[in-house]
Amino acid sequence: MEITKKEALPGVIVLEMKGQLQLGVPCTRLQIAVEDAIQAKQTRVVLDLTNVMKVDSAGLGKIVNCLSALRVAGGAMNLAGPNSMVVGLLRMTRVDKLVKAFPTAQEAAQNLANPTA
């Protein structure tokens, strides 16, 4: 899996992911990317799942771990562009109650930039 970091809005970064978020190297790459963001004081993060075709249970767990780490650091996280399979997984496991999902990275970033809007 490839992860590209971009600043969407001031103080909000987007981690664009491409491939499959599953046990092993992909989960480790996501964890490192989020830890690096926290170290850089970039704690408002959008995980762009537009180009992620598959998420397994380990990937779902890693999403929750990343959300927790960002919250502990005083930040927040949104998801962007999850496909129907990922949306179903989020609903079935009730993770959709913990993290918001938006159709686009821009919408997810705007929500983090203006959480009360």
C-alpha cells in the first residue's frame, strides 16, 4: 500500500492511501504515517480511502488505533471516500459511530477545520 501525505487546509492533513489496508506492512505503514503526523503536531488527519479496495479486520483495527492515538494527542480524524464494502464494514462493527466518513477528502478536511460548522 502507498500512502501520500498532503495538506488539505491549514492544520489539516490528508493521508491518501492506495491499495489494500490489511494485516502486515500496510497496517504498519499507516501506523508510522499517523505517528509521524503526531510528532509533527499535525493531529487533524483525513484518511482518504478513495483508492483502497479492501480493508480487513486488522486494517479496521488500525483505523481505530490511529483514531485513538490522534484523540490522545488532542486531535481528530475523519475518513474520506470509503467504498461500499468499507462502509458496510464500518457499520457492521459500529466503527461508524466513532469516526465520521465523508464522500470526499475536501469535505472531510473542512469538517475537521470547522468542527462546529
